Amino acid sequence: MDTMSNDSPIRTDPGKRGWVHAALARLEQESARSADTHLLRLDFPGFPGIAFYFKDEASHPTGSLKHRLARSLYLYALCNGRLDEGQTVVDASSGSTAISEAWFARLLGLPFIAVMPACTAPQKIHAVQALGGQCDLVEDPAQVHARAARHAAEGACHLDQFGLAERATDWRGNNNIAESIIGQMCREAQHEPTWIVCGAGTGGTSATIGRYLRYRRLDTRLCVAEPTGSGYVHGWRSRSREAVASQPTVIEGIGRPRVEPGFLFAVVDAVVEVDDAASIAAATQLETLLDSRYGGSSGTNFAACLTLATRMRAAGERGSIVSLLCDRGKRYSDTLFDATWRRDHGLDIAPWQTAIATALERGELVAPD
Ligand SMILES: *Cc1c(COP(=O)(O)O)cnc(C)c1O
């Protein structure tokens, strides 16, 4: 067994699966040291009888819901015999996934390469490097997957977040995000959520929640909240895997331009489109409500919650809506939370800020003209 500290090399037992066993033990230790993420509750005067809950995925050690994904991808690689002692680990990611994967690579004493477009913000490149990872920058963003595949052909283990997110997580339980939410709701008055709301990046989170709801025979509906016109929006509506986005987005982690392999349309009951300005306005409202800053996709989720709550109230429905706080807002202080940056990107959030504040009081989210 591996009983040494984190930075010491994992000891191996030649001829056996020594290193793999020790690596799995180290992941178990990390899990045992971690607490579950909070489910925060908010109530608004405009929505009597509807309780709002937010799963704080920013509180993971690496600051986002990608901590869960990275842990699952390493477990999946190890248990499939694809990852062994001293092997380089690679993935194509310019965001939170690279940071979480670099963190786990360091935990396991493995070299890590993040393949990123050369235009990636220096702050993110530095975050991966600070964790001991290496960034392989490619000029053409469309080439990141081919470059990751080349590293894999040379012997690296490709974690492949977009290819494997949907299957790497144990959808029946093992404290996946859905099991955790449903467990945390057990003492609430409206313990079976009316809706669970999340975005789609790899599609892993929505696939896990959608499968788990059926497995547990719950009537809870799943809503995917996405930037207006994303690949997911068009793909879900037409049930086509060839669909592409009709407009770009500044919201990171979600709003993919294409249908990713992990998008599981059949388990999703509704898709709510959210304009970027509304997502950012909702993120600023969350900061006021929770005294903590979360990223743009958390705002997308919150805005979609208010759309669903508006429909519920109009239909005289009571219940609960659960959503996710996906990552910390600190990373976006020079972008989404910077007024000059927003102006340069043609984003005026003031009308949406008013619309959201009004909705919390009056129970109806109305898009500004
Ligand atoms: C990845 C990500 C999402 C979407 O989660 P998936 O499980 O990949 O679909 C949402 N928000 C942020 C900030 C993310 O990094």
C-alpha cells in the first residue's frame, strides 16, 4: 500500500500491478480527504412555494466540476489498463479540465501535457504550468484533437474528456453528482426536485444526471441550459449529431460549436437558451446573493432556473429547482466581470440585471427589448 506523502513517488512491486494498485489507492485517499460540495438554498419573494438549490462545484480543490471528471477519467484509464507507471498523460483542453487533470497527474507523479490553442489566455497556461504540467500550443484550434492523438500514438495516455466523459462516470452511483444532489435533498420539503438544470460542455454531467434520475425512478425533469444558438441547442431540437452552432458564445465550459460524442439527447426534457448578456447578469446577481463570485456558466444555469420558475409559477406549480455552480468567478475578473471588456465585446448587461432583479421580486423573468 502507498502510505507516503503526496510528493513522494509511488512505490511499486515488480511483476504485479503494484503501481496501478498504488495509484488507485492514492485516488481513494484523495477522495477520503475531500468533503462533499454544499447544496446552497435560496428563496425569492417572487416565487413562493418554489425553492432554489445550487450545488457548489467551485468548492472542489481545483475549483470546478471538472475535478469530478478528471478523477473519473484517471480511474477509467487505470482500470482499463491504459495507464501505467511513468506514462505521460495528455488531453486537449484549454479550460478547467486541463487544470484538474494536471492536478491529478501531480498527485500520481505522472508527466502531463495539455494540448491548447496558441490563443489561450496566458493566465490559463500558467495555471497548468504551476501544477507541473506542460502546454503544447497549436496554431490552429481545430488541430488540438489531432495533436493529442499524435501524443497518444507516441505512447501517452489520452484521457479524452470529450470522447469518454459520458462513460467514465459511474451513472448508478458511487457518489456521482446526481446521487449526491438527491441525497442532500432528502430532508427538504420538496425533496424530489421538479427540475435539475445544468449546461453541456463534454455532456458528462447531463448524461450522468439524466441516467441516474431514471435509474432511481424519479419524476425529476432535466433541463440543459445553453448559450443561445449553441451546437447542443440545434442538436437536441433536431436530434441530429451533425448540427452546428448558429452563433458563438463568450461563456466558457459550455456552448460547444458542435455535437460532442457525450451529448445524450434522449435523457434531456428541456433546453433553455440564454443570451450571453443574461448569463453574465445572472452571474453578477449570484455574487450579490451568495457573496461569492462564480463563472459565466453558473449564470447561464441561474437564468434558466428563473425561466423554468416563471413557467411553474404561471402554471400554479410548486416544487424545487436544483442547479449547479460550475466554477469560481475569479478566473473571469479580466473578462466577464470587467466592464471595459464587456463593452469591447458589445455586451450590455444592465437591462438583464434589472430584468433578473425584477423577476426575483415579481416571479416573472421578462427578456428586455
Ligand atoms: C465543463 C464545464 C461545464 C459543463 O459540464 P460537462 O459535464 O462537461 O457537460 C459547465 N461549466 C463549466 C465552467 C465547465 O468547465
